[in-house]
Amino acid sequence: MTTQPRVTRPQTTQPRTTQPHPTHPDAKRAETPGEVDELLDRMAPTLASSVDTLHVAAVLESSGITDDLARDRYGHPDVFALARTLRAPYSEHDAGAVHPGLLPAPAPTRRSDGVADEDDAGGASSVGHGVIYLLPALCMPALLDLVGVTHAALSLVVGAAVGWLWAVLATWRAYGVMSDAGRTAAEDHLRRSVLVGAGAGAVAGATLALAGAPPVVGVVTASVTLAQLGTTLLFFLRRRAELLLVLVVQGTLGLANLVDPLAVPSTWVLGAFTVAALVLFLAGGALRRHHVTAPLLLAPGLGPVLWYGMASVAFLLIPQAGLLRAGDGSPLALAGLFLTMGLVEWRGGSLSARLRRELATLHSPAEFRRRRALLTHREAFACAAVAALAGAGVLLLLHDADLLTTTGVLVAAATVPLAAAYLVCLVLANSGAQVWLAAAFTGGVVVESTAWGAMRASPALAFVIAAGLLFVAVTVGLLRRPVDRFR
């Protein structure tokens, strides 16, 4: 009969005995040292590869060992004290190692979601992203005037859905390639992905035209997809100045059309929008010759990311479709959210980095959970407050333009919890929680559809309700996320 090989723990110079913690009133209830010996043998592989005591404590908690169980069965006051005892024989062998929290920030590594966090310094540059997100929206009134509300809603929703979803998948995979083969390979991979995505946008536009929509609808659909993908590519290439320059030109024409439609016809704005989309696409070098890299999108973990991308696209575009069809200018109230998203990206990346630093320096999972709750709520409140101020400013502008409606006020109100929710989503995504995020957004889609369809609520009211529930869902997901997922 053969026996299975077993990982043996290192021997210490002193015999190890485990006694109940002398100061705890329930110490007499602790079992014999054999309980800890058995646990030590069972966890030997984990202990041998553990990073620090907090790592061991997180594994213990994930296996169902609570503070009460650590006290009653193993004679330790809490899980962290038990983890310290278990790891003690192993820590002697790496006592001279540098603590992970003291090392310089590493190059981007492969994470479950492929997202690389930005630190406080680099992330601050993303504050201005809100302006970049807002500029293309200045062309939308001209589009509404040119093709009508129904066709404009159709082209915008389809084009944005194809472009946004493809950008999410392509960027996620590009970060995985960066981890395996470096930034150059990742940039080349993203260019290939963008090229294929542009083809998908063209097919979607042609399909709408063949289905009976005016040809201009197909052009706009393909242009929206192209603009989304080109913007994503230039963001990844860190060429924000070129991106901003192109968008400022088209945004200026859109604004001029709003001020004086006779001087700047809507056809000029549509032409500028289409040309700008093509310029963004070409500026990223999408048509250059590519080297062979990893498969275009296929990779482990694609399923949850695809689900999350589809659900998040549907969550935002379903109410927008209803708002666009209303034709009352209420979608303009989303401008506050666009402007705030730069701040959300900055603070989301900063919070992710801060949580990793806290995990490297704190000495108890419970202490880390308290800090996580405090920091998350503080950052979420800040983003929500800025979104509220931006939304109030937009509503004042709509009032001055005689475009303010109750629907617009509801849309602006929805942007407040959405800004906070998107901050939490960024942190959750960086911890690999795509399944939870996908489920949360899917729930939001169900709420929107039910409130708008079965309950006959307005799309704006359904949007407000779903946004509030989404914030609650993602916050619960973050606060319940296992400690070790934030490494």
C-alpha cells in the first residue's frame, strides 16, 4: 500500500505547544494542542506559500473559521492570533524578507479582471476625462434634428452598445496580454481587437439600413461604434492630448449648431462627427501591420466579463432609449454624470491602491474590514456630492434654456447614486468580482424593465430606482468581499 506524499512543516528550535489564551474567560474550554496540530498539518501547503499572517487569517476565514471557533476550539482570542501561531514556524524561514507593502509599485500583473489600478499621482490625470466624455454629446442635438428622435435613438443605442461592449472586452483582454507579454504586445493586441470591433459596428449599421432605416442611421451607428473604439484605443495608448484635440473640434461645431443652426447646419455636425470617429480610429494605428499575439478575445474568465459588460450596457442604455424617444431634452441631464466620471475614475483607482496598502500594514482582518467600509463610504460620498453639484449646474442651464422638465430632474437625481455606484464598481472590478457586478447590473436591468413596463412608471423614475438599488448591491458586494481578494 502506498501513502500520499505530504508537505511537511519546518521544524522549530523550540518544541511548540499550544495553550489557551490565559486572559480569556473561556480559556478553559479550549481543546488539546492536537486540534492546532491537525489544522497545521492540513494547512501546510497554504502556510508554506503564504505572504504574511494576514494572508493566513484570510484563508482561515474563507474556510469557515470564525473568531468564536478560534476561541472555543483552538484556544486563541481571534482568527488573527490563530493565524500567527500557525505561521510562526514558517515565518522563521523568511524573517529577512521585505514586506510586500514596502516594495515599489510593480509593473501591471495579470489580475482576474485584467484591470490595472492607477495610483494617486497617475490617476489624478483622469479627472479631466469627464470633459472628453461630454464633448461628443454636444453633437447629439444636431443628430436629433437631422434624422428624428426615433431613428436617432436607434442608431445611438445600437452603436453605443456594440462599441461599449467591444471596448470592455478588448481592454480587459489587453491588460491580460500586458501581464504576459508587456505593453507593446498589449497595444498591438488592442489595435487588432479594435479593427474587428469596427467591422462589427459597420455590420450593425448596415443591418439597420437594410431593415428599412434611412442610410444616415447606418452611418451614425457605425460612427458611434468607431468613435467609442478609437477613444478606448487612444486612452490605452496614453495619447489624451490628441484625443482631446479631435473631440474639441467636433464639440465646438456641435455647440455652434446649438447656438445658430442656420450658420452651422446639422449636416456639418454629422460630417464632423463621422470624420472625427475615423480620425480617432486611424490615430491609434489600428490599420498598421500586426504581429501574432494571443487569441483576439478568447481567454479564461471571459464569460463573467462578457456578462458584466452586457448587463452594464443594458442598464444605462435601456432608460436612455425611452428618454430619447420622449424628445424633451431630458437626456441632457446626464451631462453631470459625464463630467463627474473623471473624478470617479481617479478616486476609484486611488481607493483600490489604498486598500492594498492598508491590507499590507493592518494586523487584523476585522480591522481591515472596518477601514474598507470607512474609506469606501467616504469616497462614494465625495463622488456623489460632486455629481449632485454638477447635476444642479446642468439643471440651471436647462432652466435658462427653457428645457427643464420633471423628467430631467429625475435623470439628474439618478446620477448621484450612479456616481457613487460606479466608484464602487471600479474597486470591485479590480478585485475580480465580475460575477457579483454582472448580477448587480442584471438586477438593475430587471428593475428598470419591470418599473417601466409592467408598473407603467416613466423611464426616468425607473432609472432613479434602479440606480439607488445598484449602489446598495455593489456596496454590499464590496463589504462582503473576502479580504485576500484585495491583494
